Amino acid sequence: MIYANKTIKGRRAKNEDSCYIPKSDNSAQIVIVADGMGGHNAGDVASSIAVKEIVAYFDEIIKKHSVEIDIINAIGIANDKIYSLSKSIDSYRGMGTTVTMAVLNVNEAYIANVGDSRTYFFNGKYIKQVTKDHSFVQMLIDSGEITKDMAKNHPRRNIITRAIGTSSNEETDIFLCRWQKGDKLLLCSDGLSGAISESDMESILSKSISLKEMCDELVDVAYNNGSTDNITVVIVENSKKSIS
């Protein structure tokens, strides 16, 4: 696998996003983006704890379960840690974070999300959003009250309906994505997805440039399009042949 990432505070006072890509081939092959909840205390603490706890689980696991159960266990541990701290420390009260992550092998990517940070799949021809936002506007879209275009400017578009650490238990959505050599996954916070079109994502991911340059360009476009949030993106490319 080939990885790249970029995160900036953008027009915010501080960066409450966190992300992870493997440091070596010996590390667990997972990628993560977490967006600390804006308007709440210690969002940066919550997002960093989520990433740290999930990575630790996958790096230290001895007895493996199914990938789905391992994802649920890892996110559950992160949720417990954040929720406990938010109840015991006044300055952390109400903190929480979104998470989107992928556990990778050469044939499959197990993708999960809680909140509105997203994962997209790109096969060289088209891009597809894999995850589904847990947000107020997504509920309105699902009910037919508004369209996707209307959601972009809805006054309550930043309200999420699930987050890690805000309750004692939180449900995680998991998706199985089959991929092959050359396919890419793009994980991002809403500071990116809310300010760049899927057609622009496709255009940048199609270029003959490095993944790092793709991350740089995606972040620049989102920022120049007026993103008012922290902006974080992770790209991973499947660089190995699939097993037939």
C-alpha cells in the first residue's frame, strides 16, 4: 500500500482533526480520519484519543476476531475512554469526535464510520462515496424533505447525529469494499468534503502525480473554495496485485 495525508487548521483557531497512516509495513494496515466536534470542549483531545486507541488496538491485538468485530471493539474502546474522560474532567465535558477508518488488505478494505467524516472509493474511472453521513441533513435527505444540493447550504448542516464519546455506547457502520491494484481510497473530514465537488476529487485523483501532491491539491482547492473548518485528507492506493 502507498499512503499520504495532510491536515491543516484552515480558517479555525486550532486544528481539532486527527489522522493516521501506517509508519511501516510492520504496522497495522489501517488509515483513520477523526474530526473533533466543533463547538464542544476539547475536540482535539477527543480526536487524538480516538486515533491513538484504535491504532493501539490493531497494533497490539493477539487473538484476531473477524475484521468487523475488531473494528467494533477498537471503536468501542475509544468511545469508552473519551466518554469516561468527558464525565470526569470539567474541561473535557461534552467532547466527542467523528471517525472514519479502513482496515486494508490487497483484496478488500473494511471501511467504518461514526459521524460525518467520509471515505470515498476511486477506481480510476469514477469516485463513489462509501460511507453515509450520520447527520441531521442526511436524515432530511433520506426522508425526501431536501435534496443533496439543498443540504450543502442548509443552516443545520453541521449537526451530527452520532459521535464517539458523547454516550456510553455508539453504533458503528461498516462497509466491505473490494478493490484491486491502482484503486484508491480517500478519507476526509467535512472541512474537505463540504467544500469540494466529487468531480473535482475525480479530476485530482486521476492525475499522474504523487499521493502527497494529490493531498496538497485537494486541501488547497477546499480552502480556496471557502472551507471554514479544519481540513484533513488521507489517500491510500492499492499497490499490490490481488489474489485470484
